[in-house]
Amino acid sequence: MTAETLDESLNELVEVGALTTRGSNQALREEEFDDAWAWGIPAAMLHFGVQNNNYLSLEEAEEKQVAKLDTSRAPDLYTDNSGYEDVVPLVNNLGNSAMLSLMAKRRTIREVSSQPVQVNDIADCLFAGLGIIGTTANCTGELPLSMTPSGGARNPFEAYVYVNRVDGLASGAYHYSAIDHSLGSVRPHNGLLPAGDLVGNQDWMNEMACVIFLVGQLERSMWKYDDANAYRVVLIEAGHIAQNIMLAATEHNLTACPSAALAHEKVNDCFRLKGIATAPIYALGIGVPSRH
Ligand SMILES: Cc1cc2nc3c(=O)[nH]c(=O)nc-3n(C[C@H](O)[C@H](O)[C@H](O)COP(=O)(O)O)c2cc1C
């Protein structure tokens, strides 16, 4: 092989990312990855492989599903007990339980009015999802406890709030501190992208009074757990936190609409998030529903 063909081959390997040039952005990202990611390549491929995805619009997604019906039967979305010999009917207590009624009232309502929401209602949502209400301890010291369970009490989530119309708050981007129960201003609204741009260009999100973003601080969990299953644990926790936020919103007659269609880089820019172990995972748009 001549020096020329060797150069060509090396350039090709650099182009496809199999080799990096020392000091290049790619090399720096790899160094950061080696330092900061403890959960191996398969979990990294899942995590980084779905960042900043292109998402289908509602119309495109519907068209695709309708086309699929021509060639493939849609799977049943629940399973009844008709195949079992003994079936025990259970009491349905929905009409008698305030807790079940609240849960049943929760709905994703993407049509909201232009009314602002109250800062105290958003405070309740944040507190229900992430507020620290006590501590426990293990061999490493004190661990925070909140109203949602957390694998190893590692508390891997922070919340950031994109404020459009909240009575009592200037519009802009905020960080929620779960230990202080306060909001720190990250930046004013001036110059922020519309909220829908942060969630796969879904325009209905632009109308929400505010949007809560759940952001994983993966190093908290990686510090204790070096196996990739801990990544699953973090994702599961987002669901617990979001459900509490949604129920608190419902209690205040608000809708909290979830989206996992994140534009990760735009979310990072909006809230000044840095580092590959800082991971926007989930968004909840909150507003006053304009229908029931
Ligand atoms: C993890 C997750 C991600 C979701 N992402 C979106 C989304 O990006 N856009 C959207 O319009 N709805 C999204 N939804 C809302 C669902 O479409 C909605 O929950 C579903 O239609 C059932 O309605 P309900 O929430 O009123 O029970 C998401 C829900 C979940 C649980």
C-alpha cells in the first residue's frame, strides 16, 4: 500500500467515524463518552440513537397506520379472560373513590384556552413529581426521598420549566430545585424557540401555558450502578414522576399532555444543559383545557 492509498483509506475511516483525528470535535466527544458513560455500547446505542429524531406529523402517522391496515391486522390492545375457566369478577369502585375519580379524570387534551395557569398550581405539579419530602440513609450517607419511588433512591431527575403564560411568573426558562422548592431563572423568554419546536415540531405544544421537561442526570445512577439495566430504571422513573405531575394538574382542572418526541439539542440549548450524561427524557405541556 502506498502512502497515498494509506492516506485515502485513513480519510475514509475518519469520514465514517471509525477513526477520529486527535483534538477534533468527534475525538473530544469520544473522550467525553469514555469518561461519562458507564452503561456500555448497547444502552448507548439506544440512548444516543434516538436523540433529535425526525418525528412523523399526526397526519403522516395516521396515513401510515391506515396503509398498514391493508396488509397487517392491528393487534388487539387488551386481553380478556374468555380463555380462562375460572373468572373472578372484581368490584369497580370508580364511583366511590376520590382517588380513582381523580385518576379517571386525567386526559391528554391538546386544545387549551389562552388563559394563564397559576404559579401555585404549577408549584403543586412540580412538588408532586419531584419535591423532596424527606431523607433516608445508606452506607454512603443521606439520600433524598420524594413522592415517587427511585431505584436506589438515586433521584436521577431534575425538572426544567418552559413558561409561556403563568400568573406570577415572567415567561422564560426555569430550573426547579426539588430541595428548595423554588424556580431559578435560566433565561428570559426573549429569543426562545416556540415550545413545539422542542418536541418534534408539534404545534399544539406552542399553545400550552407551560411545559415541564424531565431531564435525567444519569451520572447519579451510574455512580452506583454500572450495569445497563439502570438505564431502564431511569426511564421507568420518568413515568412515575410524570404521572404524579399529571394527577396534580388534573386536581387543578388543568391538562398535562405528555410528549417523548424531544428535540434533544434544542431542549439542551433552551435550558443551558451540558454533558452527555444530562438527558432530556420527557415533556409535559400544561394548560387550561378548552374542552372536556
Ligand atoms: C411516553 C408517552 C409519550 C407521548 N408522546 C406524545 C406525543 O409526542 N404527542 C402527542 O400528541 N401525544 C403523546 N402522548 C400522549 C398519548 O397520545 C395519549 O396519552 C394517548 O392518546 C391516551 O390518551 P390519554 O392520555 O388521554 O389517556 C404520549 C404519551 C406517552 C405515555
